[in-house]
Amino acid sequence: MIAYIDGKLTHKDPTYVIIEASGVGYQIKIPLSTYSSLPAGERCKLHTYLHIKEDAHTLYGFTTVAEKEAFLHLISISGVGPNTGLMILSSLSVEEIQQAIVREDVRTIQHVKGIGAKTAQRIILELKDKLKKEVLLGDAPVSAAAHNTNRAEALSALVTLGFAKNVAEKTLDAIIKREGGGLSVEELIKFALKSS
């Protein structure tokens, strides 16, 4: 899996970019939010997801880890492919998507081109519980995105250290509830290791 690509931005288009890294030009599909935040002709880093099908290997890129996580959440839903995921991220910010799902706001999601009522309801139904924990533990949507990243990184580290994923999730949620959502990855891991 290609986690990110760091290199010179050689071509910038609203739907894709080409980044040259070590003499190879990678064509990466992007949402509009990523397009507007990239400077032309300069060095840049995109967090990527490689989607493999029988007839194509397609890279999708995002300026923030939160965008990439939202994309991965969206494409995990039956009926929402990578292009639909990009369309949603091009139409709504990560915070707007999170808030719409947590508040069960079908209309906001349905306003995205190509999303019908059934798909919007499925997105909310399948992601509501995952995102409720993440969004409600942060004070504001922006801090929730930073908190989600820290929690996800701490969870990954704990699982690597041998914790069962469900135990690690419960432990981290308890720590965040007790200590607040502003903890760094290192602090979260230290608290989790002390509490086990």
C-alpha cells in the first residue's frame, strides 16, 4: 500500500494531480478541497489510497489524514465507490460530513450529485455509531478531526503492541472521556499502557 507521496507537483487539475517523486510521475485523483489547498509547481505531500480493480490501479490523494479517513469510511459502504467518495469530499468538508452523519441529516448528504435518498440513509446508518464517538468527544469539529487522527494513531500503535483492538478502543475512549480530547498520540499511548 502506498501511504503517501511526497514530491514535486508537476501538473494540477481540479480532478487530479501529477506528482513527480524519484523520477516517477504519479497521477493521483483528488477532491476539490485538496485541489484548492495545493500550490502549483512546488513540493507537496499527499496521503494516498491505492484502489485496485481488474482493469485499473488508481491512486486517490488527500492533503490531510482526516480527509483520507473520511474517504475510507465512505467507500466502506456498499454502493459508494471511490469516485462517489471523491464527489462527497468535493462537495462537503470533512466536518460537514461528520456533522451530517452524526445529526442524521439525510438532506445534506443527498444534495451531493449522484447521491440518492437510499444511499444517503445507508451512509448515515452504517457510519453513525463510528463517527458519533469520534465527533462528540472533540469540543469542536476541527478539534474532532485532530482528535480522530491522534486516537487512530494511538489505536494502531496499541494494536501493534499486542492489545486486542476492541480493548484498546474502550481504553482510549475512557482516557479521552476522563482527560479530554486534547491529548497527543504519545500521551494517549502512555495513559493506555498505565491503565492496562
